[in-house]
Amino acid sequence: MNRVNIASKSLLVIACLVLGVTGCASNNTIADNQSVEKKEFTASASVNTTTQESTKDILTQANAELLVSLLEDYAPSELDDSVLASKEPVYIWDWFRKLQVWTDDLTRLANGKPKAEGAVKDVITSRLNKYFTPEASEKIFDSFFRAATDGSYESFERERFEKGLEAIDENLKVDIQKNDQDINVTFTGIEYDYFNPGAKQKYDVNVQFKLVKDGTKYLIDDIKHD
């Protein structure tokens, strides 16, 4: 397991503990208990809440801001030509893989309470806008929250955010097609069925990202899996 994955899983545990979210950590999470307790105490002191009873079932604006800050350490940089122009397919793959892991953690943790304050949407979507177009960010938020009549949001059961790139085990290829301001980045490869290692079953992986140019960076407008 590489350093980024260990850091992300440790921060995931911390965020779960600080926000009081249950069932959100991966089965493979590894963390130092003493470090988690220390960071949990420090982070908890910075959250402005009324009583534990009044906030245990709702994601507040302060909670959402704390969540974003906890996940910041392993968020990828903005996507620009320094990534797309790389001659190493693994380098490009690694950026998109990190983004998928980070976005999955953000959406799962934010979705961990039954309700969210109205201001939470701006906190989440404004952070997603660093990597996604506003329309795509809105779509991601709407995939795990629906608006309530009182101006708040209600969470609902959802599938995990796209993580198809983690499954590429062999024959990784990256194809980049440019068309004016739009760019299509397609990753292909082979995935092994690890639940049946004796059969050595393989599956084709095909994940496509549609990008749009925004100044010196690129934003993701759509993700497709074939």
C-alpha cells in the first residue's frame, strides 16, 4: 500500500470519529490509535456546535468545512498540462485515481448523517469545483442529497462514487484526444477477479473522462464506464 493510500485511510478514520459518522471507513483502513485520538481532540475543539444531541443527526456547515479540511492533505493538485503532457501513462493514471478516491471519501462522509444544513451544499460543491465543472459538481451533490422543504437536505442510499481506475491491474493504456477546448481522456486495461483467484478471470476496463479547458486548468464534465 503506498503512502497516499495510508494517509487517506488514516484521515478517513479521523473524519469518521470527529463527525460521528458510522460505517464509513474502509475494511482496509490502517491508523495509529494515539495519533487519531490526538487529531480528533484537536479537530473537535474547533467545531462550533450547540449540544451533541442537537447535531448528532445533521451535518452542519462547520462539520462540512472540517471534513473538507481533513481530506485536504491527500487531495490531488489542479489538473493542468503538467499532468496531461506526461509521457508516463502511470503518472496520468495516478492523478485521476487519486481524484476518484478523494471524491469517494468526501461524498461517503458527507452522506453519513440523515440530514445536512442548507449551507453544506455550497461547502461541498465549491470544493468539488476545483476538479469538476459546476454542472458536474451539482450532479455529484444531487447523487447523495435531496432538498427538503425546510431548506435543508436529506441524504439517501446511493452507490459509491466511481472508482473504476483502482481496478486496472494490467496493460494500462491512456488515450488523450483533443477537440478545440474539449479533451477526452480514456483509460483502458485489465482487471483481475480476486474473489476467484483460481480461475484467473480477467475483465476489460474502459473509463473515459470528458474535460473542458478553464484558464490554465482542466475541469471534468463527465465520466463514462464502458
